[in-house]
Amino acid sequence: MGRSKQHPLRPDWDQVKDDVMRTAVRAKVETHAHLRAKLLDTGNEELVENAPRDFCWGSGSDRSGRNMLGKILMEVRESVRRMA
């Protein structure tokens, strides 16, 4: 849906997209125990979204991407640990 022209992005999307993803990941991990366990099982490993064409959420083809999904997953993992 995010790529569809039928559903235009909100005008401030670039400013809010990281927080929207952070909220979604946190909700998913809080709601699904098996996902929470999988995330915690990653220990202290760096998490990288291996998405060659995505330089925002992923690492991009040359690993120069922002890897925001990986960073958000690591933030949420740390948050879950502190709450346990």
C-alpha cells in the first residue's frame, strides 16, 4: 500500500516514519511472545535488515543504507530486556 499512488503518503512522512516503525515494532513484540523471544535470542548481535534495494529501512546493496529497521529492532530489544 505504501507504494501505491491510490494511497498517497502523508506530507510529513519523512519526519515521522521512524517513530511509526518504532511504534509498530514495539507493538508487535509486546503482542507476540514468540517474536519477543526470537528478538531476545539475538543477544547483543548487530541486527541488519539485508535489503539490497532499501537504503532507508535496510542496509542497501553496498551496506551504506541507514538500516533503520535493524536499529529500531535493537532499540526495542534493549527496552524489552530492561523490562524483564
